[in-house]
Amino acid sequence: MSSCKHEILTLVQIKNNKLRCRHCHLTISADELSNGCCPECLDVHKVRRRDFDEIVEVGKDTIRYCCERCGMVVDC
């Protein structure tokens, strides 16, 4: 058991803009797609694939906090 009282909590932002490649199943954020194609398929198979499924996160109503002192994550 930690002796931390978790007095200083910081709100953790949850980003929902994740995409999964339909071919190799790489999960990546939309911001990381530099040229719009899957980097894994391009690197391994030398094919520019742009077929992605949007990932909808379950528990969208969950709010997450992180303790500044010990790093523990609290879901509310």
C-alpha cells in the first residue's frame, strides 16, 4: 500500500482519434499518419494502403486522473 495521499491530481486527456489498418491491424493515431497510408504496410510490404477502421473507445464517459506525486492513475 502506498503512503501517498494523492492530493495533487492532474486530468489526463483521452484522445479518441485512433485508426486500425484493415490489413496489418496496426493501431495508430490519425495525427501520426504523415502521408495518409499505413507506415507498417509501406515498410514491410512496400504497399501504400489507406484502408482504416476508426476505433471507438468503450467507456467514453470515464474521466482519468493521474497523481503528480506517485503516478497512480485513477478512473472515475
